[in-house]
Amino acid sequence: MLHRHLTGPLLEALADTPAVLVNGARQTGKSTLAQSAEVAAQKRKYLTFDDPGILAAAKRDPNGFVADLNSLDYFG
């Protein structure tokens, strides 16, 4: 797999931030970056709003969704 130039900054952000939003244009490698081996080794949860259940839960109760992130079983 190709090394992404943003891997370092993403890992740096994750070092002191509990969540990081990876945002950008379609088909530019955001999911690939977020699910890369370097990031996966950190045992981080990968959530996507492309999953209808996750999106519905976040829309239904945004504050509760964020508060319950530690109990979710969604992994990339």
C-alpha cells in the first residue's frame, strides 16, 4: 500500500485528540488513510456515516452518540 503524506499529521493529531475528522473530496483516499496499517495499529475505532445505522444514531441524538462512543463495537 502507498504511504500517504497525511499519515504523520493524522497520527500526530490522534496522539492528543480523541477524535479526528478526515474530510475531503470524494475518492481521494480518506478511508484508505483512516484504515491504514499505521492508524489501525493504534487500536482506534473507525466510524463512517456511510453506514446507515451510525448516521441514524448520530442524527437522532448527537450528544448521546458522542457520549457513547466508548461503548460502540464498530471497528474498521
